[in-house]
Amino acid sequence: MPVQISEFFPVVVPLFKKPDNPEDKYDCIDGMEDVWVRIVPPTWEADRQRQAFINSERENLAYSFLDVYQFEIYLTYGGTNMAVEVPKHNDQGQVIWKKDSEYGCETEVVKFEESGKLTLEEFSVRIAKLPLSIIEYWHARVLEVAKQWGRFRR
């Protein structure tokens, strides 16, 4: 368990936390045991951007809780060593299946920058390809650092 020196410095935490009691089940996706995420505590500006996004979300019913999760992760993104193999999709959002005698679908690797230097557009394209379960675990780590963001959930 990393020690946070200050509320203003980035914190590196494992994406999947091991339970304190070794007899408890370790809830982790196979192959992601060593994945870490660096979370930068939100600044006043990040908090203002988040609030503006949430206010626009209330006006635009096309947004969902997942959009808020992804934006909050982006605002606190400081880097990660995550690389996930996911199904490849075409322009219409359909999974691309392998041709002829091969079984399964085509895949691609979604890799984030360890340095944390991604634009919102680059980050959005990558996080949109991740499975919901990974986004939920990542968002849980964000709320451990940005505790004030978890207080007033709908």
C-alpha cells in the first residue's frame, strides 16, 4: 500500500488491490496483477471542469454514468502501465470476425502512456475500448484519491 505524502502529489496504486486477508478472494482479471495507475489529485481547475461536465450532462440526456466515470478518470490521469487486448470493431461498432477457417474475432491492444501525456481525444478513444469492469475498477481507485467526488452520487 503506497503512502501518500501529500494530498497534492500523484499516487501510484495497483488497479486491482490485493485483499488484506490472504484467505479472501483476490478479485483480478487474469494477466493484470501487476497493472498500476497513477492518480493525480484533482486541482481546483479539474474540479471546475468536472462540475461543468456534470452540469452539461444533466442537459444532454445522451450522457451516462460511464461518460462521467471516463471524464473523471481523464481529469486525474497521471499514467498507467496498462495494455489490454480487446476485440477490434469496424466503423459501425460491430466486432470484426476472423475470415474463413479461423475462429474468434480480430483483436487490438489498447495501451496507455506511462508518462500520462495523452490529450482528451487520445484518452477518450482508448478508454472507450476498455471493458466496463476495468473502467469501474479504475474509477474506484480515482475515488480513493478524490474522495469529494464520491460523496454526491445519484
